Amino acid sequence: MPMVSFAKATTITSGKRYALVVSDGEKYHVAQNIAESSSHGYLYVGDITVSNDEISTEESNSFTITAVDGGYTIQDSYGRYLYMTGTFNSFNVSSEQPESGYIWNIDIAADGLATITNVEMNKWVQYSTQYTSFGVYPDEQGLLPSLYMEKGGSSVTGVGADASNAPVEVYTLGGVKVGSSLNGLQKGIYIIKQGGTVKKVKK
């Protein structure tokens, strides 16, 4: 299995591959994909080394995050969507886009910890030190992951594209385009898309 290098992310770039990394105070762990033969489960982990905010791990431990109306989709290395259903705190995976439960909000704090919330279930991704795996819980039960973005590789901005010169598009949280800047808009939370970068801002 090819190895891929990832660097700690502070923002989300749509279409890029990411690794979920957590530190339990002693070791660093990286989330692994749910087995190809399974349709649901928790994300078990493998030990990794972090050096200068970079890691190297197997390609099969990557997840592609893509901006969509209302948030993001997360797909594993097999192309399966991560989604939630019922009252379970585990992930479900499907090669077809599910009808519901597949949109995620992602907020990266200044310390690099990522709150990845399932929009429909209002549960967020946490690493359980008890079960040594990632689940999605309705209350504080574990550790938040950090996201590491693939270095180099492909992204929706294309090779050599300068995202700072790309046109700006502003959307409501409902996915309605409202302009090309925040000027003149009411106070509220908006999604700004520029090139392959998508971020949520409060006005």
C-alpha cells in the first residue's frame, strides 16, 4: 500500500485527502478506514509518528473531504460515504450517496483540533480512550482529532493555481449564493468559497 505524506491542516480545502490524527498524551494514532467488507463500524486506529506537524501513513488511511450545500461529505479511500443512521454512535459507509445523514460540519480551532459534527444527528467525532477507536457521540466522551491534509497531490484548484486570485462566492448556510463579498449582507454566518478553499465566517 502506497505511503502518503500529510501536514497538519488549519483550513479545509475541498477535494483534498485528509488523515484523522489524535494524541492520547502518550502516542499519536491515525484513523483507519472501515473494512471493505463491512457496511458500518467504528474507526480503529494505528500508531504513527508526528514530526514537525507532518505524518506519513498508508493511503488506505485517508479520507476525502468535499464541500457541498450545508457542509461537507467525507469519503473513505474506497470512495464510500461516511454517514449516520438510527441511534448508533458508529459510522455507516455506502458507495452510493445516502439519502440522509451524510453531511458534516467541520470547524478547526486555533489549536488545530477539529470538531466534525454530523449535521442531522448533532453528534461529533471523538476518539474514545476506552474503546481505542473513533465514534460519533452526542456529548463529550473523548478526544477531538486533528486533521492532516495530503501534501501535494491533486485538489480542485488544479496544479499551480493560485486560490487567492480565484473568484469569491458567498453562500448562506442553506447553500444559496448571495454574492461575491460580505459587503452589504446582514449579520450572520456565511460560507465563503474561493478556489478550492471553503470556510465558514461570522459577520
